[in-house]
Amino acid sequence: MDENAVGAISEVTAAATRVCAACGMCCNGVLFSHVVLQPTDVARTLRVRGLKLKSRGDGLHLYQPCPAHVGSCCTVYEQRPERCRVFNCRQIEELMTGKSSEVVALERIAHARKLADRVRELLRLAGDRREHKALATRFEMVLLPPLDTAPEAAAAREALVPAMQELEAVLLRDFRVALAGGQAEETAARGA
């Protein structure tokens, strides 16, 4: 490989790292509600590092938002779960294949984050304070009875449905990747 090719690969990798750090939606509960641990993951190591794992019928899960995602950094990066190691969102994939640029990816991230912030604000106005839960989980829970009947909460719930639909459409179009058979990745409420 010539020196120019190595330099180009190096710059694309650096751009992907910057884009990933600017986003964090796969860790903060916007894109996924949980990560299913794989047989290669060492649960004890993750627990020692402060991650709370929960057992479900299909194995151990790390629920989002991930407590190891602090600022724009993963505090367990070297021991992060396998699914976290191999996941690349659509923005990273398009950047790595030359289908998009860092500028475009950062614009899409900013747009999605703005939509997620709007959903968070509506959740707050609807009476939800469960910031330790994934966004889709919070959305589902705030629509379940008993409902806060205060006018502000009712108005927030009414605005919340289209706001969440808009966010989900952007996540599907710009961040989720296709699985084998062309099906989009599981929805945020279902996990990675």
C-alpha cells in the first residue's frame, strides 16, 4: 500500500473517531434500549467496572443509557461488550466507505440530537423523570396509565407522539443499519 493510501485510511479512521465521539447515541439510550451481552463478554469484568447487568430470558443485558458513557468517552473502552466493539452506525459506515463526509455526518448527528432533546423535554413536561432509562422506554412508560391529567402534561403527551415518530424516522434513515435480508436494525426499544 502506498503512503497516500495509508494517509487517506488514517484520515478516514480519525474522522470516524471524531464523528463517533460527537454522537454517542448508541450509548446514551437514544438509538438502543439495551445491549445483549455475547458469550465472549466477561460479565464479571463489566460489573467490576461499575456496569449493572440484568438477566433476561435471552441472557445478560446492559441497559441504556450506558453508565460507562461519560461525556463523549467510554470509560470501559478496552473491556466494552462485543456488540459495542463491532457496531457501526450508518453514519460511520457511510463515512468509512466514502459515501458521506464528516461534515454531513456531524450535521445529521446535530439534527438527531436536537430531535432527541425535544423528546426529552416533552417527556419532562409530561411528568417523566426517569433519565436513567432509554428514550423509547421512557416514551412507552409515559403513555401508560395512570396519566398525569395536568393540562401541561396532557399537551406534552400530545406533542410527544409526533416528536418521537420524527426522531425514529431520522434514526431509521440516518443511523440504523440493515441486517442480513435487508431488514433494519431492531428499534430503539428493542436493543442492540
